[in-house]
Amino acid sequence: MLIKSRKQSDLPENQITPESAYVSRRSVIRGLGAGLGLAGLGGLVTAGTGAFAAEAKRKPLDFTRDKPDPDLVLTPEAKVTNHNNFYEFGTGKTDPAQNSQDLKVEPWTLTVEGEVAKPGTVDVWKLMADTNLEERIYRMRCVEAWSMVIPWVGFELGKFLARFEPTSRAKYVAFETLYDPQQMPGQRNRIVGGGIDYPYVEGLRIDEAMHPLSILSVGLYGKTLPPQNGAPIRLVVPWKYGFKGIKSIVKIKLVEKMPPTSWNKLLPQEYGFYANVNPAVDHPRWSQASERFIGPGGLFSVKRQKTLPFNGYGEEVASLYTNMDLRKFY
């Protein structure tokens, strides 16, 4: 399901991608970044290096979608799959693509427990076949002040949680990443893994989790997720900074009290629980007022643009934070 109405998050018409250059229902354009100066932005991706060597392992997904939204320019797939933060596989932007390709993603189960009437465990691959997958084209913003536009394939987190019948005591939703030091070198060495106390954990308020913009993604660009982007299932919350998008999820627990989150535990003075995009509040080490959109061009085509409150999704989500001090609850 595409978001059709023009919002603050829509890009200007001079950045329109022609429909002929867009993804189709069962096929995607490969190699969008070829010949476009991909060596820029601090080693974003080098064309022809084959950094993402496991393309053949990805499967096409059957999903519903409408006519492409003409107001959004996609970040080329090669950049999305080779410029990542996934510290379980290293702290460099290209480390995840280089170090994650042997991650075993089949079989994969996801457990839902805690304050639910019907706890259970699901087979993620069967879930993909059982669930009506939709394409959501979202702006995503990293806390280091760069952004991408990505066509995620997934389903609403809220509809998924409803299957397990949350109780009235469920105030928060806690998420946990796979813990497997044999497959994830950053979990064996906290220096390689950014100093994080693994397994990686994240959390949302229940109303945030139930919002229709929050999805569990199982793919991008019409195919299953590659390991470096969080295969086989990850969280996407487009009005928050990227570190909220926990990858390779194995457990979801509904709880009554605010759960711990990995970056808040590591650097509480820098990363709060909410992580809503708020350009009026600087990160202690850099400004959040502007961002670099990572688009089809090379290094010299990247221009800084104004960062939008809630990443441009304010019309949809600002009401979730009525009467909250967003400088305090960052």
C-alpha cells in the first residue's frame, strides 16, 4: 500500500522518477547505481566490487502495490544494500555487506510473548506466504544526518501483534535481535561491534507499534531482505532515526514498563528511548538541522536538504506525542 496524498515528506517534482524506471510488481531494476559515481560519500559503494555477493540467494516476493507514487525518488538499490549500520557485522558502512553473507536466515522463527493472551512462535518464511505483503515507500533517516528513500516490502506491525491479543497491561513492545556470536563477529568483540551489549534490543510504545506506518519488513525492491539489511525480518518506523529499526528479529515481547534499548544503554546522553526525528534538537556531536539525501548521483550531486520534523510524517504521527516535551523525551 503506497501513501498517496502529498505530505511534507514528499519530494519536489523536479526529483520525480519516471514510472518506466520504477520497480514493477514482480521484477525490479537491478544495478541502478552502475556508472553513477558510487565511490563517493565515504566509500558508500564501489561499482563493480561485488560487495553484495549473495544477490542470487534473494527471492522475489509477491506483494500488492498500486501505481508508483511519482513524487519520490528512490535511493539506488546498490547503495541501500552496501551502505549500512549493522554493528554485529562491523562498524564500517560497507562491513555488513562484506561480512554478513553467510548468515543463515532459513529456517527462522519469531517468538511473541509477554502481555498477550495467545503467546506463540511463528515460522517467518511461512508468515511471508500467509501474510498480505505490501510495498511501503518510506524516507528513512540515519542519525548521522543522511537519508534514503527505500521501497520496503512488509506488513503492519500492529496487525501482526493483534494476532496474539495484547492485554490491557501491554504498554510497550520490546524487540530482540538474533544472538549468535559464531555468525556475527561483532557479538564476539565489542570493539568490532561498536561497544554494544548484545543481543541488540529495541522498544516502542504500544501506540507507536500499532500505528499503521510501523511495519515489519521482509524485503526491499521486490525481493527478500539481504542479510546486511536485516534478513529475514526487521522493524521499520519511518518517523524515527534508523537505529530504531532493529534487524534480524527473533523475539517480540509486550511489557508493562519501558524496556531497555541498546543505544540508550550505551550512550544515554546521546540516544533516548523515542528517537523521533527532531531537527530542532542537535545531537551532542553534530547538527540535525539538515541532511544529505543519498540518491542516484555520485558524491558531487549530493546536496544538503532541510530535515523535516518527524522525518516528514508529522501529519500522521505528531498526535502520538501531544503535550510531550520533545526536547526532554528525545
